[in-house]
Amino acid sequence: MIDDIKDVERHFGQPEFEGPLIDGEFGLDSTVELPGDQWPTKWRMWYLRRLQPDQITEPGRNPRSYFCLAESDDGVEWRRANLPEGHRPVRDLENCVFEHTAKQIRWDPWDPDPQRRYKAGFDNMTVRETHPNRSLLMGWSPDGVRWIADDDPERAYYTREGGNDGTRTPFYSPITRQWHMVCRPYCPDRRIAVTSSSDLKQWTDVWTMMQPDSLDPPGTQFYGLRGVWPYGVTTGSGQPEDFEGTFVAMLNVYRASLGERMGGAKWLGNGYSELAYSTNGLFWNRTNRRPVFAEGNHGEPGGGWTDSYIVGYDEKDRLRFVVSRSGGSHRHQRPFAWQHAVLRKDGFVYLRSIGVGRVGFKGMHPAKGDLNINFLAPRGRVRVQACDMDFKPLDGFTFDDCVGLEGDELHAPVRWKNKTPQDLVNQAVRLEFELFQAQLYAVRWTCDHLVYADGPVHDLR
């Protein structure tokens, strides 16, 4: 979008941790869901409740942990949830909602069937007994409590020998109009792969979409792509119309120890989260290749393994993260613990002025007059002008005509003294921003298409 820029720098936001570490039984989280007007009155969390050795009654069949449901009034103090009367998928675990082992639950507002609002990829232990390479199947639920587990081995989303590890994150892309499952090419092959389906029955073969490159240090591996987030769609309540056209995820980068003398998978390295994004869910881009959350000292939280995902917007319109923070290496992560973190809305990356800076966008054809910006300028200001394709300011839309914006706002409407953005609808327009001691986080404007060179570009994806 940026066409020209002067005295403006790009910065990446740093989320701040909030509240205490959550450990013990509830320390191995999978998916946290925020409370809100459309949600349950309490926080909810699906977590992995590990079995004690004397609870494993069928070695080789019992999963090492079960998917259980917890609830909380404040997101900090958790308790086992009470399931509906008569609903007990696992007899001896009163809050277990799934009898098979699973990874991460995802909210899916696009599925026309409300009985499949929640989805998870899981390992069907019953199917595994007769079809060991076809036990990775989908499960779905209307409420995250009552689940239906697919038991047809012909609908397995992954069929390569050896099964699959990693994050196993399912999500729907309205761009490709398919469901996608993030996985690995093979179980110990720590790269990011994907398999896709239009009906949750027939899946494509697996293909690799992200892997370390020549700029990464030797020993770098990609452990998983956690919690693919359709930008704007909050887990548990978000709707298709909230989607803002981009996917964001936390790339789990694993720095394997090259001093570990093993010919196969290495277990003694450290991991951290790196920001990645995609415009369609299939082709992903890395950003600054740095940890989103600073690494801690060895033995302290975050000193060995940091893994995270985005939940969505909280009651203060902040981006909320769940961050797993272990003090040990991949093999020595216990005890498991996680912590909340928050970031300003749109704060993944922003533009910061050096004194007075300017930034201009490529041409666009606005369809509505709903132009607004997310900015911070407590001791400065932001001014906007609209130009034609020859960089000439339009009459009445100059910087001097603009009603300057000061302070701190997430959705500040842009106005001029005698004009409004509605007057620009159906014209070819270039926006220019003057930032004085200001930070610009987002510009939102409904447009039909962008103008590149001599023609329109209707879809950048």
C-alpha cells in the first residue's frame, strides 16, 4: 500500500504480559475463549489433562492426555467445568469433552452448519487399531462441549505413514473457500505443511508451505504454525463480516541444538514465536524474524520454550494472546505454564514519525465514506490529504483543510473543513498522511479496488 515515505519508520509492537503464570493442572492450555455479550458468562479453556501412569488402563490405546474443559470468572483462577448432566465422554474424567486426543480447537463462523461451529483435528484411537495411517480425522461441535468424531478412515486429512505431530491447526479461508489443516510433511519433519478440503471429507495431499531458508542459522526448524487467526474474528463470537482480509499466526521457530548427537529429531533446543501473515491462508510471509515475546533467562518462564496464539479482541478492544512459557528446552518443558499478554489493536506493526514525517498510499477507488484511522499522538497530530494520481492535492482535501487529529484513538474518523470522505467515492484517490510526533497503526476505508500503474487491481490475494 505504501507508495512513498519520508522520515517515517516501521516498528513492530511488543505485547505486554498481564496477570500471573497459570500452571498446575491448567498449565497445558490448548484454546482459551474470552467472555463477552455473545459468549458464555465465564471464560472457557480447553486444555490437555495428562493421565497418571495408573490411569493408563490400555497401554498403546489410551492417549497420554485428554481434552478437558475448564472455566473461570476472571481468566486467572480456573476450575474444572461442569458438563451437562448425563454427558460424560470419559467415565473417570468428569470434565473431559473428547475421548480422543486432539491439539487445538478452532472457532469457525463460516460453516453453514451450526452443529460444526467448533472444529478440531484429532487422533481417533479406535480407527487407529485397524487403520494406523488413517486415524487423523476431524471432529466438530455446536458448543465446544458435545463433539462428533468422524470415524470414517476414508476421510482422514493425513494419511502418510508415521502420523503427524506439530500444532495441527484447522481453519477456514473465505478466500480459497476451503478448510485447511496446518500440519507437517512427515511426523519428525519440522516444517510447515498444509492439506485442504472443500467438504471436510476429501483432502488434498500434503504440501510444504513454509521452511527455514538461507537467512536462518543452521539448526533452525519450524515446529508449528499456532492458532491461525482470521484478522478481526474473535474466538467464540466473531462473525464472517468481521474478517479484514488477512490471516495472522505465530510461527513456532525451533532452534535445535547442533551439539545434540542424534541422527533423527533433536530434542534439546529452544523455541520462540515469530509473527507471520498471509492474504489467503496458503502462502505465508515472515516479518522481522524476531521473537514476538522476549526470551527469558534459562530456568525462568520463557527461557526455554515460548509458544503463543492470538485469541482476538478483549473487552477493551485489545489484542489478546495466550503464551506458553517454559523454562526448559523442548524435552524439558515441564512444569507447563502459560500467561496472558495484550497488545494495542492493530499493534503488530505501526509507522512512527521522526519529527514530522509523511507517508503516501497507492491509488484507490473508495466505495464508501467510512475512512477512519488508528493512531497515537498525545503530543503531536495527524493530518490527511487526498491527491489525484499525479500527486496533486484535490481541492478542499489538502493538509491545511484537514481537521487535525490529536490524542489516542482506535477508530478516528477523518474529516476536512468543508469536505468529507463521502465526496471522494468513485474517484481515483491517493491518501497522504502527515505525522507529527505520531504513530499510525491502521487505515480503514471500504474501497472497490486499488490502482496500480494504468489499471485497477481488484484483489491482491
